[in-house]
Amino acid sequence: MISLLPIVKGYSLTLGLIVAIGAQNAMLISQSIRNQHQWLMAAICMVIDITLISAGVFGFGVVIEQAPEMVTYFKYGGAAFLAWYGYRAFCDSRKEQTLESSKTVVTGRRTIILMTLAVSLLNPHVYLDTVVLIGSVGAQMPGTDQFAFAFGASMASITWFVSLCILGKALQPLFEKPIAWKILYTIVALMMWAIALSLLLM
């Protein structure tokens, strides 16, 4: 019989780690406000989280811990991508645009997929949080509790990314004003650069 406690532990631990507004979340909110491929982006984020969490719970975290050079490669690649994305957001913050004009700038599905994969998989913190931290907690549990913990953690990821899509939809009336876009893109740019710097300093 599956116990409820490991599900709750997995859910609460994962939710506590991913609620911080990082690069992945900022991108999803931005696309949700523009109503462009946000559910595709959310689905990719969920699949990545669930895959990495499962890998960590069922033993792959040991591989990450024994191969620190992998984290180094992801660190520099992720920092470069985030610096570029931050520059792009900064340029967008200088433009005059409303919600309707923003929707005319359509980001293709292929671009969305590649950008989501990059911002998710090139960030070492993703592996440290999901594979190593969450995975190590779940890996210590016996038998069916591991599956219950992984299920709870996966449900937290699904809850969070669905919530971000809904939040972006709710914010659409606010972004009918050009100033709202300027503030959003400025915040995104500063956030991306700050995360890039933190990667280089870790």
C-alpha cells in the first residue's frame, strides 16, 4: 500500500525549490502573457522536471556527483545563453509596445522548443535541485515510497507550470499598457544577467 506521507514530502520539497522566479519561469510567464505556445513550453518544462526527478530518485544523482566536469560544461553554456537572452530582453524593454503589438511578434514553435530546452538543460541548478537534492531525498526511501515521493514531486512541477500559464493569462489586461512591457522586459533582463553571473561564480 502506498503511503500518503512520501507524496506530500515530494510535493512540498519540489514546490519549495521551483517557486523561485528563475529564467525558466520568467520565459513562461512572458509567453503566457503574449498567449504564444505557453502550454507547449510548460509541457516541455514538466517533462524535463519529471525525467530528472525520476532519474535522481532512482539513482542517477550519484553519476552527477561523481562527474563534476558535467556541471562545469553546463555552467558556462547556461551563462552564455542567459546573457544573450538578457540582452534580447533589454532590447525589447526599449521598444514601445502593447499587448496587441506584442502578439504580432510571433515566436515559432521550433524556436520555443529550442529556447526552453536551452534554459532548462544548460542550467546546472536544474540538475542540482532535481537530480541531486530532490533525488537524494527520494532515493533514501524504501520500496514503494520512492515511487510515491517521485509522484508527489512530479505533481508539484505540473501544478507550478500550469499555474504560471494561468497567471500569465490573468495578467493580460495589465499588459495592454506599454509601460508594463517595459517593466517586465527590464526585470527579465536583469534576472537573466543575475542568474548568468551566479552561474559563473558558483
